[in-house]
Amino acid sequence: MEMPLYVKQQERNTNNNTTTNTMVNATAVGTAGKVVHSNSKQHQQKQSLQHQHHHYHHQQQQHRCRAAHVKQAFKHEPSYPFLLSPPSRYCENIFRRLMSLCFILLVVLVRNSACNFINQVAVHIEGGVQNADRVAKEHGFKNLGQIGSLTDKYLFEHSGIAKRSLSPSHTHLQKLSKDQNVIWFEQQIAKRRTKRDFAVEKVNDPFFPKQWYFHGGGHGGYDMNVMPAWQMGYTGKGIVISILDDGIEKDHPDLKKNYDPRASYDVNGKDPDPTPRYDATDENRHGTRCAGEVAAEAGNNICGIGVAYNARIGGVRMLDGFVTDAVEAASLNLNPQYIDIYSASWGPDDNGEVVDGPGPLTREAFASGIQKGRGGLGSIFVWASGNGGSYYDSCNCDGYTNSIYTLSISSTSKNGVKPWYLEECASTVASTYSSGSFNEPQIVTIDLRKKCTSTHTGTSASAPIAAGIVALALEANKNLTWRDIQYITILTARPEPMTDGQWTRNALGRNVSLRYGYGLMDAVAMVNYAKLWVKLPEKHICEVVSKEFRVPLINSVVRKSYLKVDGCQGTTNGVQYLEHVQAQISLTYSRRGDLKIMLTSPNGTRSVLLPPRPNDLVATTFDNWPFLTVHFWGEYAIGEWLLEIEDVSNHHSSSGTLTDWKLILHGTQENPVKHRMKSGFGNSITDSNDLEVFTTKSEDQIDKGSNLSTNQSPDSLCHKDCIDGCHGETAFDCKACKYFKLHSNGKCVSSCPKGFYGNPETQLCHHCIDQCQLCTGPLVTNCKSCEDGFYMDKANQKCSPCKKPCDTCQHNASNCTSCSKDYRLSGNTCVQTSVCAASEYRVDGECFPCFRMCASCYGPGEKQCLTCSSNFILTKGSCFPTPCSMGFYQDINGTSNSPICKRCHESCLTCRGSSSLDCNLCRSSYIKFKNECKLSTASIFCKTAECLQQHQNEAKTHTNFTFLLVFFSIILLMIFISFMILYFSLSHHKFCWANRYEKVGDQSSNKLVLSGDSGDEDEEKIEIK
């Protein structure tokens, strides 16, 4: 019977002693080994061994032939040093490296691909979860469950689809498309969503006194009137807020008391715990910081205080993984009957190039939350408007802030000016305080790892503050709808705290801005309005399609398209009083970012729907993009509207086509009166500012301290500017005016507003002449001050235009006080933002002054000068008074032609130039020899030039001898190295490629050995005994 063979791994240098009467079982086969036959009962196995020997001899002969072939192939190849691998191994290493490089390039391409399809598919299947499970199983999918609270919407996953791919899985999608039960499906795409935050240096010293935005720390002593609302007893109690972000640290000591697990979920990890993923950089701190702004506990001596410090706070972890349409929809649709407010501080890239918005599932989640959330009152979505200001991005190109369903919130700095990150758009409703420039204070909140911070920034910080203020208003009146909140926010926002709003006055006389919406949110005013609020009339939507199609767009031509609107009167969709207005536009253009789009209402209010975006320079389209504006809120809808599209660039070859457009008017048919006199209501309103109340046609005022009892007489319900009775409670309803009447619309006022003058005889307010802001009469000479963009020209007694690029000026056309976009103020001159003055340096797009003695510089330090002011000389980056100090000489800077101190030659104590021949005096250890300072070993004891010459000659002879010695040593070393290379190459050549039989050990043992590749660490030997 033939004995089995067993293989054993053996090291290359293992002793090759004969092993007998042993049978070794091994589980691994190495690169070298030997096969051992048990020599027991050898007389019974002789024939078998001989047969195996002949078979093995035949195999060895084949190995030898192949080895000879290999050796012949490399016969004329150069030998390889013993430190290098043989050619085959070298080529293998090169191949592996090339494959690694290809893999890295593939990963980069996948990461930067516009479409990253994953292995999940959203489907619409009716018939319940059992039917969805059956369909999933039939086609090899796994049903991950219902998407949020969306009816009949499920998320399938397939293990056979790549988790990340540049193209959809047509094979599996085709199966779903043929299934009659599948109404709709969508393979999910991993979208890029960036947190609207900025990494800044931490300052872990967060105390309540640092929360300047609570106690009059803004410009002019303004704040958001949060503390007066607290004093009225409104702290957010009973209101539930969820932060949609990268998770929240639920056990933070300043948050855990208010944490609400029912308002929390980990969509990324599919579990109820929203705790963020920790890493060395703490990149997932964003959601925790936002949560602290809203609901950090008060009175516990930890960090600061949240705006609604008694509200319940939760968090949804959804940004720390693939952000898909399904992930966003599930987050927005989490527990909508329990959560009141969703706060989000993220969106598409704010790079000035992207036009992106919610997918179909997310759009449905928004609509579902508005229609069904909070028992039909509507979920409230608060959204940060974006941080793309440095890229000239516009939030009207962000489909989340451009949505009618979101309360889009912008930021203003402590100084009441535009932060550098702010995006301008017509969809912004209002603003809150946040960070500004690098030297302005930022926002205090909690931080990861149970810490605190005072460095929270961006519109990321503004949205949670707004959510907290909304919570205070909801506590005052929990029956407010999502529309009520938008009305109250608009009517109570204050423009006064902002100094650079570039305000536009709409037809109702309200100031509104692309930067700040209607102004800074006011907590106590919102609380007071909420207490008085009556539910709004039913909302209608009127759509009017333009009859102009495929209108050519040409550079330098302002394309105008007029649209007459009747407000859908006579139908169930009739709209007279406006809320949101959308212009849904389809167009193509060769440089989309050069376009500026404007919409003008029948009342004359002009709103910029799209400002130029200089980074969006691709030839692309707007495909039914619904540009949103809130600037017409409350205006009359009926009349002629005007759409204007203009290319503001100088690229004369640009062109395109306005394919089509339509207006979508949201509003009411009835008068949206906003307050009622509740029986038993208190005696006064405690806000320091009079509350404006929006009525049918205009905005009235409730006097501070007035009694709002229902027991007032009819005459006392007239507006305060009425006399001799009224027909209603507004200033439009007076039978006669006590002071003046606006000639333009018949409203009674106590004094004529800006742009009007009063005629005491007729008691009418008439328009001033064009460009005149204040006047005393109709003549040019009656003008007292001018509108923005003009100055009072006293010589000609009229308003003359400022010189571009001045936005505003005074005294003369070039004496600028503010600048147009892309320019900034330097003294009284507007210079391009991208260009700093000679005495300034640039950091992150901003210019800062150099040190006082520097004429130009690259930083703020006194040793960072490039050139110096007059009477100063540049020396090693610093400016010193003339003349130059010892060891330096004066020269002229070749680029700036300014004086500069340069260092003398190392041998000179004083000099007139850079050479050793330019020395006036020599340093110690040097002697002046032939008009040059010389250093020698003899300089220590030589006192004369002759002595120095002798020692220099000796040193030269020694140097020559040393050079020859080094030269011959190098030659001998090279010969020795060449010999060693040759020796080891021949040795390596011999053992690498030789395959042969040889006898080893005892001659009588008759061992047969095959030597393998000696380049391996183990040696394969087959031994037959």
C-alpha cells in the first residue's frame, strides 16, 4: 500500500538532518519544503518508491529544462547587486505600485463624482409593509422599513449593488420597473451637504456676561429682546425642538436636563442614540453647539444660557454618513406630531457654483410636515441661509432656504454690519446676531466632551437662535400655524440695528433687504404678537403662466417680460394679498453666473431674485427653478408684473434663451388682519418698541401702554391719526386726517415720511423730486438731503449722482462713504475688494493695516515690512531710522526704489558695499591685506601683512596635498566597490537561477534535492528516502 505524503513548512536555514519513522501533519505550505516518506516497512514499499522516484525524476528534469531556459533568457542581461531583487520580482513591485496608483485615482474620481449611487433604493408600494416585504424578497432586496412617516414609501437595500458607484444599477432597477406593484422608485445618491460653520480657535471661557446678544451688546445698544421675554415668564417650556445635524451630546451637563429622546434619532446609524461620533478633530461638534444655543440650562453655573432654556431639545444624527434623499426625508419627518420646531444649519456647497435643492422624498417630507405636523398646524422648519458670501453665492440657489416652507435666517455682526460669509437673497425672512470679522465677539454655547465655547460662528449659529425665539412665541400661543410664525417674524423684525442693510422700501412702507430680510428678530415683540394673534385666512395659490416663450437673451440687453395678473379672481384660488411669491424660470445661458434677475410688483416694489454669481461661469440652465421672494409680503397681487433679466458682465459673446416662466402667488383672498382684542387681556404691552400690526392695507401701531380691552367705545377704536370718526381701525379708514394724508394712497400720518413734503394748507404729503430724500417743497432748491447714490451739490443746489463705484457719498461725487459690491472703503475712496492699499496686507479676503513704520508689508508685525516709510530704512524686515547701523550699508531696493539697509560682508565691521573689498574697517580676527579683510589661522598672532602672506602660502601648499590625498582615496574606494558589486552579482546570478541535482549529507543516504529560488526566504526541497 502506498503511504500518503505530508508537507511541512521549513525555514531556509533549518538543519537538513534526516527525519525517520515520523509522520508530520502540517496545515500550511511555505515557499520551501520537503516531502518525507516514513521508512517503516521500506521492503514493502520498494516498488511504490521506485515509481515515485521515476515520476519525480521526470518532474525534476522538466524543472531543469525550464531553469535552463530562464538562464538562457537572462544570459546577456547585466548582473544584479545582491541588495536588488531579480528582474521578475522587480517588475512585480513596479506592477503593484502602478495598480495602487490606479486604485487611488479611482477613489478620487468616485469621491469627486457628481453622482454617487449607493445600494439603497426608495420605492413607493401600496398595500402595506407586507406587500413591500414580498416585493423586496422577490427581487433580492431587503426592506429597511418605512421612510419616516411617509405613507407607502419604503427604503430597500441590495447586497449585490455596489455601495458606491458612478452609475445606477440598471439590472436591479429594471426588475423593479417591471413589477406592477412598484409605483415609483429612486436609487439613492450620496449628496454633499456641508455644515455652515467655520473652524476658529477655541476660547473655552464661556460665561453668561459674554452673551452680548442678550444684554444690549449690539451696535447702538440693540439686542434681540430675549431677556424681557424671560422676564414675562416665557422660556420655551412645553416646546420641543430637534436639531438636524451630526448628532448632539445628550449627556452634556448643560443639556441633559432638557434632552428629549422622543425628538432624537440616529438616521446614519439606525438607532435611537444621537450621540455624535468622536474623533481627534471634534469635527462632529456642530449639532451639539447648535443645541446648546437653543436649550442650554439656566442657573447651573455651566457655560451660558439657551434662548429657550426650558424647552425640550433633541437631535437627529444625519450628516455623519451618506446624505441621501431618503436620509433627509426621514430626518425632516421624524415624529412630526411631537416635535414643534426643526432647526437645520446645513445645505448644498456654498461655493457660488452649485444650484441644488431637496429631492422628491425630501420635498414630500416638507409638504407632509406642513400639512400634517403638529396636528395640522404645520411643522416649523428653521434654516440657516448659508455661508457662501466670500464666494458671492446667493441663497436663492439653495433649494432649502429658497423654499416657502422654511424660515430662512441670515446673520448680522455685533457692529450691525454684514458678516463676510453672508449670502444675499430675496428669500431671507429675518436675521439674528452671529459672528462678524475676526476681532468681533462670537456666539457662546456648549461644546463636545462636556466643554463650553465662545467661538460658534456663521449662519449656523443664527438659525438655532431663531428657533429658540420661535419657541418663546409658541409658548405664548401654541395654536400658531407655520404661516402665523412667518407673519409674526416679518412684522416684528427691526431694521434699525443694521447699519448697512441697503434697504428697499416696499409698497407698504416696510424696509426689506437682500442681506437681512425684514431685520433683526425681536423675541418680546413676537411673544406679544403671539398672544394677540388670530388664525390667518385660508391660503390660496394662484399660478399665472407667461405667454412669452423662447425669448432670446443677449449680452448688454435688459430683457423685459411683462405679465398681467388678475389674482385668479372668480376661482377658488383667488389671491389679493400676497405672502410668498415665486417666479419659476427655465432658461439657458453661456455664463449663468453673469445674469441678474429682477421682479417688480404692480405696486412698484422691485426685488432681486438672483444677484450675479461670478463663480458660476458654466454654460448651463435653470430648469423650472422657483426663485422665491418675500419682499412683496402684504402687497396687492393684481396688476402688471415685470420680469427683467440682465447680463451684468462685459462678455459680449454671451447669449442664451428664456425658455418660459410663470408666477406662483401665495396669499389670501380675505383681509389678513393679524390681531384681535381678547376679552380679559392684560393692560399693557411691555416691549420698548411700539408693535406694528399688519392689517388689510397697511401697518398700524399699538401705542405702548395702551389698554386693549374689548369694552372701548367705537370712536376710541379709530386710528390715532384720525379725526371726526372712521370706517375701521386702520389709518386708511379715517373720515379725516388729524395731521397729514399721503397723496399717493390716502393714508393718514402724523408727519410726512422720507421722500415727501407736507403742504399745511391742504394737509397732503406730496412726493419730493427724484433723488431727493427730504425736501420742503416741489422745487430743486427745496431739497435738503439726497437718496443713497446721490449727494447734495450745494453749488448747483440739487442732488447729483455719486461717482462709481461709490454707493453713497457726501460733499462731492468722489468722497465715498460706502461702496458697491466687489469694492471696499479705503479712507474716502472705493478700491476693489481683491486689491489692498500699499500700506495694507491681505488675509482671507480682508485688508489690514501694516505696522506704522512700514510702507508695505506681508503681515502686522514690525519685522514683516517689505518697504519703509520716509526717513526709515529696511533692515532684515524691520524699519529703522537712517543711517544704517554698524555691520550694514545703505542701498536701493530694486523693485520699490526705496532705501534699504543690507548686511556687510562677514569680514567687515563697517562697509560701503557687499564685497569683502568694500570694507572700511575689519572685524576682529581679520586683517586688511591688499584692500581686503583676510582671515587666517595666523591672524591670531600675525600683526603684519608679511607675516600673514607667509602663512597663507603654507596653507595653500597644505590644501593642495590634502586635495590629492582625497582624490586618490576616492579612486581606490570606487575600485573596491566595483569589485564587491561584481563578486556579489556573480554569486547572486549563480544561486538565483540555477536548478540542479546535487548530493547532500551522507553519500550513502541517496537523497535527491531540488534547490528552489534562492531569492526566497525559504527553500523548497523534496527529499525521498
